[in-house]
Amino acid sequence: MTLIPELTILQPADKEAIDLPRTSEDELAVGKKKLYIESYGCQMNFADSEIVAAVMRNAGFATTSTAEEADLIFLNTCAIRENAEQKVRHRLKHLVGLKRLKPELLVGMLGCMAERLKTKLLEEEKVIDIVAGPDAYRDIPKLVEEAGSGQKAVNVFLSREETYADISPIRLNSNGVTAFVSIMRGCDNMCSFCVVPFTRGRERSRDPHSIVREAQDLFDRGYREVTLLGQNVDSYKWRDESLTTSQTEAATAGSALSTTTFADLLETVARIHPDLRIRFSTSHPKDITDDVLHTMAKYDNICKYIHLPAQSGNSRVLKIMNRTYDRPWYIDRIDRIRAILGDDCGISTDMISGFCSETEEEHQESLSLMDYVQYDYAYMFAYSERPGTLAAKKYPDDIPEEVKKRRLSEIIAKQQYYSAARNQRHIGQVLRVLIEGNSKRSDEFLSGRSDQNKLVVFPKGNLQKGQYVNVLITECSSATLRGEVV
């Protein structure tokens, strides 16, 4: 394992190099126009909204928590399923009325839906003034200026280099304890059902030095958990182009110093401080290596939890999904996780019901894979054809909706059973929990997550968010653990 060189000690000047100027919330609000952002979809979208807020702060905008106060509204959108796009369309109808009351209000569409539909959005949704794709966020102040002069403004250019590594995000709706850190952008996998390669472009990894500086800065400001984000974190790879020709040749001949893998990055971030807890998402089954698993086992502050999307339990279906692995390969990865990290390592998945041409027997194989793995939880969906994908071009969407829904209900029922069973295993155990704040149901209780990403609720007492506590688990549901601090 190779640590990233010269990153374990950070000087103040190193942090200033990636930070935008800081001001207090009061200073931000005085005399500034106000920006309101709504985020939909994956964690990457929420992280991107924090980048947009930072860009717009530099352009003179403060953020607000209510759309009614805003001079500028952005919807940061998801296009992974039709239902996600319909939610945004419905929200735009409400904004038509808001804009009627406030004609100078500007409305912008950001993210994957903006990238997928491009200028078509301006034709279909008259309320929209600005359309910006995921790689165009630096250009947003210019787009706002154009829209303010009465022109519709669009930038959906996809970049092969943009990582926003030099922008320090504004933590929106932050609990001050947990934060996202984006380590790479885009995806090269070209799964046949997925629009992400078309809406977020090709994979490119962020400079590891900037990642570690951001994580260090978060820890210094009181944050105690970071989640390293990417469409496929395990394919993270950074090659140091600053090396001389002779150094590059030497590295090629045997040294690993010129290339940083995800396992290297994970270890270096873990070494910032034992009290900084590390998570990551998402892992592709074809790329998660034993090196990553051994790194997780080596450091107590790397959470023993992996999101490993299967999508299907049948090898033929996986092949037409272009997942580039089959059922035995996936099971081997599960077996290695259990062997290296133990049976208590949390594992979650994605599962699609009713993909093109899926037979009843193949659906049963998805259920049997769930029996084998016994996931802690899962994201489960009926197949939704997305325009422009390989599946839409090549395979008919031939499974009736009622069959998709029935198969999905069987997947959900199966997962509810195993979620409850996996939670039941923790009764009588003492789990280390990072307090994130009050329980949603009662201010007399606190909540936080365990190492395995389980939500744990316990009496408040004199405890505060940001603390680590040991909780004896006494009862559970399929979604929550409850216990007493010991």
C-alpha cells in the first residue's frame, strides 16, 4: 500500500489554497441577492449543490432556506428514472405561480436532467431561464447575468478535466458533523440502463492532495465524518503529471508513487485523525479490490459498510445490462468482504425488477441472491426505460407494468425480512455511534449512525452532537436500532 506523499502534515497555506473567502452568515445576508437550491437524486447532486452555492457566493449571492425569499432558484436534478424527472416537472408548476408574483425571479435547471434535455427544457418549461449541466457550474454567474438581461442562458458542455478541486463547498443544511467530499466525476461503465455516462461524462479523478486538504479542513472545523463520493469510487486513479520524465520512467519500472489508487487515497484520508470517520459510495462490483478491503480492515475509523449494487441476480440479465460481471463474480466479492471484514460488515445494494426480457426464473435468481447475501438494506426499483441509453435503443421494454410491480413488491418484502433480521443480530451488542443530532420523533432522544451505517436512537441525557458514544442495543425495527448509552 502506497500513501500519498507529503500529505500527512498540512500547513495553513495549504488550506487557504483551496478555500474561498469565508464570511459569517450575517455578513453573507446583508445587501446580497438570495439563492435557493433544491437538490434531487443521488448524494453527488447534493455535493454539487454545495459547489454551486460556493460559486454563487463569490458572485455576490447569499443562500436562503425558502424559495419565497429568493431572487434566484436552482433545481439540481436527477435523470436516472422517469419518476425523478416527473417530480421536478411537478415542482416547476409551483414555481410558475411564484414567478408570476415576482417577475424578476430567475429559475435555473441544473444537473443530469438539464444535461439530458438541454435546450428542449426551454421549449417545454417556459418558467426556466437557465440550463446548466454538471460541468458548467463555474459558468453559472455569467449565465445568470445573461438571463437577467432577458435572454435564455444555456451551458451543457461536458468536460474531460473538470473536478472543481479548487472550490471549497458551502455546506448546505449541514449538521456540522457529517459532510460529503467528491473524489471523482463521471462514469465509463456504460451500463445499458443508465444515463449517467451521458449526463455526467467520462470518469476523471480529482487531485488527491486537494481531497485530503478538504477532509483535514472539515475535521479542523469540527466535522467528524466524511463520505468520499463518486459514481464509481473504486475506479479512482490519479497519475501525478508533475513528475519528470526520469521519475515517470522509474515509477513505471517498479515504484507506485506516480499513481494513487482508491485504496491509497482511503488510507491517507484515514490517517488524518482517528476521530475522523470515513465512508465511501458507490462501489462497482467489478472494481472493488482486496486492497480496498484490507485497508478497511486496517483502520478502525473506516466504516465497515459497503454499498455494492447488484442490479440483478441472473448472469444473462447482468450481461445485457452490460454490468461486466456475472453472478459468480458478484458472489465472490461478497465472500471476500465477509472473509476480510467479518459477518457484521454492513452491505447494501441496488436491485432492478422487470428489466428487458427478464423471465420469472431470472427474477427468482435475484431473490435467491438476496437470500445468499442477506443485505442490510437496498434501493429497489422497477425498470424505467431512459431515452438515449443502450437498453432503449437495443432492447424492447417488454415486461408489463403489473409484472414489474409484482416482482418489485416481492423484492421489497424479501429485503424487509433481511433488514429486520440483520438488525436483530445487533441486539445485545455495544455499537460505537457518532451523534448527528436529535431524533426526528422526539427531542428527548438523539440519533446517529453506527459503523455499519445503521440508524441508532437513544436517550439524550447530557450528550451533544459530534460526540462518539457506545450504545447497548436493546431493541430494533427493520429500519432503526434503539438502545442505552453505556
